[in-house]
Amino acid sequence: MVVVEITGWQVGFNKIACTQLVRAAAGYGLSDAKRITDGILDGDVQRIWISPGETAANLARDLNAIGAVAKLGCSSEDAL
């Protein structure tokens, strides 16, 4: 699994699009996706574990496009 780490947001951040992206890519329900988005707005680092890696890279790219500050972190295998 690969982790997408969201460390902040920029002016113009689209919270509705963020919630929709997280729901689609991670398979989270609406309340969990909204919790992630609210955490981003509160300034908390959010981590989403996703498999496979291509989906994670696409999520990070798409989140950056809507004003989030996101990057790929280490995978769960790298942490061992």
C-alpha cells in the first residue's frame, strides 16, 4: 500500500472536490471523506493509504490540482 500525505492547502482549495476525490480513490464513505477534508482545513496532516500505487499517484496529483498540498509518502512495506 502507498500513503498519500496531505500536509496543507492553498488559496482556492476546493473542499467539495477534495471530499469527492477522497471518496472515489480511497473508497471512504461520505463522513470519513469529510473528516479528512476538515482535518486538512484545520491544518492537520492527513494520511490516506491506497493500493495500487498508480491510484495513489493520481490522487496526489488531483488533490494538488484542486489546491491541496499532497505528496506520496512511504509505503507500508518501506516502514518495516
